[in-house]
Amino acid sequence: MSAPACSQDGCLKSWLCRIGRILFWLPWVLAIVGGIYALGRFTADEPVGYADAVSHYKYGSTGGERESGFPYWIWRALPQICPEHLPGKGYASLGMIYEAGKDLPVGVSKRRNLGLDRVFLNCAVCHTSTIRTGPNEPAQLVLGMPAHRLDIKAFETFFFDCAAGPKFSAEFIVPEIERLAGRLSPLDRYLVYPVAIGLMRERLLMLRDRFGFAFKQPEWGPGRVDTFNSAKVLFNVPMHALPPKELLGASDFPSIWNQAKRMKRDDGARMELHWDGNNTHTEERNKSAAFGTGTTPPTIDLKAIGRVENWLLTAEPPPYPLPIDLERAGRGKALYGEYCAACHGASGKDFSGAKVGHVTPLAEIRTDRARLDSYTYDLAVNQGTLYAGYPHRFQHFRKTFGYANMPLDGIWLRAPYLHNGSVPTLRDLLEPAAARPASFYRGNEEIDGQRVGFVSTVPSARGQKFFHFKTSEPGNGNGGHEGHVFGTDLPAADKDAIVEYLKTF
């Protein structure tokens, strides 16, 4: 096939010949230009970068947007499309934290991928929160502490329920995107976003079905997540066929400071990590945790996660912000050394102790066993297949039969206490289980300066309703960690002294 031929004295000089040539070459030119445009737009894979480690921790990508990312403008539009599925206004009502001048909450990253800006969670979403030193004091952002206000289950449910409703369609979402972003190009309005909305809805409905087991559990409440039952979904475990005892694994988010000190015990061996001590290698623990940020072995951004890992090696909790009775704390230091140090370290900075980083058998600690039962031998074996073919294939996950003794750095920021967050304050934890609160409220930012933890006796504050946690619900038991060896039979003045000392951690 060739362009129309023209004689020198005929159509060669005529406008018809020129038009013929233009019409012949135009589709090829358009195809080339369109191909270059499509190649540049739809093959780009570039995260928003941050020069400093703190900003990278708060907003940097771990790679999860590649596999699980939501198109940025759909993310922005959905709270207006489905407000009935949120407890309040926007993502902040789920406990997500917005800094002034930021359009995304802490713990949400952005990456240009598949022709769109896509967003998803990173490490900071589960390990950052805010505190107040008084009811009317300003909120202070604290990096590395448990996200005790984030309701991750409500976050997931919002997207699932919105996708299952009639308004999750281009008819409703595209006009809202145009209202927020300005006029879209015809390509975006009639092709890119309708396709993205359809794919996102299909994926969310698939996940809604696979995570159906979670809707039958007691509500987790803010600050908690069922990590390892979600991992079973990754391995296509038939959740409906599991015994009920395996389906109750909701536990508190942990703090993540001082990771260098957590790599080894004072005897040179590695600490046993996670609530049940099921892994001794921080490298595997971190990559496993990254699955919660939407990554998979092919999509994980190891360099980006490495920046977070390096920062966490020496990151420390802030000092206790309220006055400390140093005389009482001094008395508490001796008592702590007698009753607590062997399991939890000599201090908030010194993690030495014969049992620190070891697993205490359930028969001794006697705390609620649901989290322990939810992590099974079969799951540990399946986790050994992750990263098969990579140099960093998982090799150290194992089934244990108790809970790990953790260092207590920043313990005043880690309420509620025990692995399942069933005890509101440190002072309550020093009481026998029968004397601990049977129910309390989770999600308050205000520090309880007397009992140490967060104020847990009021149902709401500053226009926010808190979650009513009941220890009678399955998996929420507040028993265990009691008896003479744990100090729960000490005189009240001695318990107060220990709590005062723990403020220095």
C-alpha cells in the first residue's frame, strides 16, 4: 500500500492531492502519537518521593499501590458518594489523621501507576496516632505508637459496602471527580475512569466475599486488627471450613520503636517477635507486615521499605509529657526490678532480662488464647512459601504455644494493654482480673495521667464517639498476667509506685 501517485502537472499541484496524502498519513501519525502518549502515561511507575526519612515514613510508598491502589480521585470522591457508610465526615471519622495542608492522611501514599495517580496504605497508618495532655489541649502527632484511634475494619467495610451499593458507578463517581478535580479530558471521562471504576468495584466485591468471615466476628474496635486470618485469605484458605476458634485473632497494633534493640536479646539470641513470638527475624516480620499495605512479592518496593526499616532502628518514643513524682518513681523502680524486669527489660532503654523476647507458655501467662489459636501450624507452613525463588524467601515462621515477653519502651503510649487490648490502664493491669474493668471505651486521645493509658471512662469527647469495648465478647478476655509473680497482690501504694516508674519509659 502506498500514497496516491500524482503527475507533475496534475494533482501533484492540486489541493486534492495534498488532502489525499494527508489522509493517507494521518492515521499513521495519530497512531504513533497515540502510542507514544499511551506508552508514557500507562507504563509510568513513579511514587511520590520524600527527601527526609520522617516524611517518607508518613507518606512514602511501600509498593502497595501497584497491586491494591485506589485511583486518587476515586478515593477522594467516595466519602461524598457513600457518606452513609461512614461514622462521620470523611476518612477522619475512621481515625485517620490529617496534617495541616495535606490532602492525604498520614499512612497513605501516592504513586503514578497504570496511567493514574493511585493511593494506598503504608506502615504509618497502623503505627501513628495522636495524643492530648488534657481535654482541651491540642492533639500531638506521635510516630511509631499504635494507631489506637484507627478502625481498620470500618475502613475496609466502608469500601466493601460502597462497592455493593448502586452509586458505585461512573454515573455517580465521574461527575463528583469533575467537581473535585476540574473538567476531565474526554479520554479520562469516557474511558479511563469508567474502566477504573468497574475494575475497582469488581475487586472490592471479590474481597468482600473472601473477607466475609470478619463480619461474623465481634467488632474489633479502633486500634485492633486480625492480622493472620487476613493472611489465610492470601493463601486461599476456605475460611468457612475453619473451626470457630481459629477465626478470632483480633489484637492491638504494636509500637515499632527501637528495632535495632529488638533484633537480639542480651544473651545474643534473636528476640521472638509478634504477639505470639512466631518469628525471630525482623527482616521477615517487616516484609510480612508489608502485605497489610497491599504489597505482594512481585510488587513490594524493597528500597522504600528499607528506608523505613533503617529509620526504625533507632527511632524512640517521646518522653512522658506530664509531671512525674520522682520519689514515688524511685520506689517503683526497685519494685519493677523485682517483679517485671526479668520479662520486660531493666528499663525503657535497657532491654536486658533473662526472659525478654522469650515466649511464656499460655499455661503460665493465662491471657486470652484466641490470638494464639488463630495462628496455626498450617499457616506457618504456608508462609514458608512466600518469596519462593527470591533470596529473601521466608524461613522462620513457626507455631508457638504462648505469648512473647516484650520490652516496654513508651509503654504509656501503648494502651490498652495485653495483646488483645482488653485492659485500659497499667494500674488496672496490676489488679487481679476480677477487679479489672469489664467494659470501657477505646479511641480517646487524652492521656490518663493517674492510671496511665488513655481516658477510658467516657463515651465521647470533642464531638467524637468512642468504641464500647466489652471483655465478655469472644477473644476479648482480660484474664491472666496475675498472681504474686506478676505483682497483682502487692499493696496499692506499691502498685502506684510501679506505674509512676513506668511513666519514665
